Amino acid sequence: MKTIFKRTQTNLLIASMAAGLGVHLSSQAQTTDAGTLVITGQITASTCTLNVTDVGTTSATGAPSTKNLALGNLTPTAAGATGAAGSLLTTSTKAVTVFSLSNAGNTGPCTTLGTGGAWDLALMVSSAQVSTIGSTGFLKNGLTANATDAVVQMFGGVAANPAAASAATASTALNLRGDAGYTGNFATGAASIANFTAQAGSSIVVGAQWARATANAAPSSGSFSQSIPLAVVYK
């Protein structure tokens, strides 16, 4: 069973949903003993806090209203004009941020995960935010004026805990799919909810790096901006 919890927002927006299940039983006259109906389920308190920190920072402070991943400045000359479309601009540095869970009081790990005991972040990008090059989806620029044509490759990965998180943790290149909702585009690269590997005490590191939009052409100068809604999903 998949559950989404903790409504809050960040630029990397955090969203949530709740779902209910109803059961309707009808009866007929002149019935005999036919069997047993067992109804099971659980109601889980959404009391965990999502913490957003930088590499090297382990304090649990909760999610800020906005978290920016700064790609920094890069000149077209430094980016170069040689390389395949979708290739990383290796003269740029990967920007990363760290996500972790704690209990409501920020005094320890989250203890109210689903029965599977694992979680992930869904990148809730729309088709309008994705540029597909070959078979890979990149994050494209949300700006239309004074905008660079460069795209951004997203990365993810799991560290054992916040102290172990580093830029190297975000080593899995993500293939973004627009309008996949919270059933795809997982920040760790998980193929499905069944493949979640981040545990209650784990950290998820999300990274972003410049990539080339056109083969053998330097990116145009200009700014880049895009917001990614996220959903905390656990199993």
C-alpha cells in the first residue's frame, strides 16, 4: 500500500494526499453459512517531519518554504561546443540537497512509516517541464525571456543517514517523465514503490547539473529557473 503524507511546501514543493476505502455489503433472504469476511486495515498518524538540509549539515530543522538548488554561473565558452545532446556540461558542478525524516519533535527518526518501512520522494513534474532528448527526460527551463536553452539532468541516491550524505550519493541519473504523479519519477531512481530502499533513518540526496540541449553547440547565455513539486511517498 502506498501512502503520501505531510502537507508542506518547498520549491521542490512538498505535497500530500489522503485516501479512504469504503466497503458495502448487501444481504439476501434464505442464505446459509457461506464463509467468513475479514476486513483489515490501518490508520497511520502523519506525524513525521521532512527535513531539508545541505551536505555536511545534520541538524533536523524541518522543511523550509523554499529550497533552491543553485547551479551557479557558467559561460558558453567554458561549457564548450563539443558533445552529444543530453551530455553533461562537465565544467559545471552538481548542486545537491539532502532530505531526511524525523519524528514530529525532531528528536529521532520517523517511526510511522508504512508496513514496508521505506520511503522515497516523487518528483511531480509535468510534461511541460520535461525535455526529452533521445530516450531520457531532462528538466527544461521554465523561463521564456533572457533564458538559456541548456537543460538540467536530475540525480538521486540514498545515504545511510544525514551524516553520510554527500554529493557523490546522488549518483543515479533520473529519467524524468511528465505527468507521472507519485507513481514514478522517484528521486532515488527506484522503478516502483516496491523498490524503495530509503529507511526511516536514511537520507535521500537530490542533485542537478547542467546538460547540453543541442549536439555540438554551446548553450546560449541566459538564466534558468524551474520549480519541482515533490511528494513524500512511503510503503
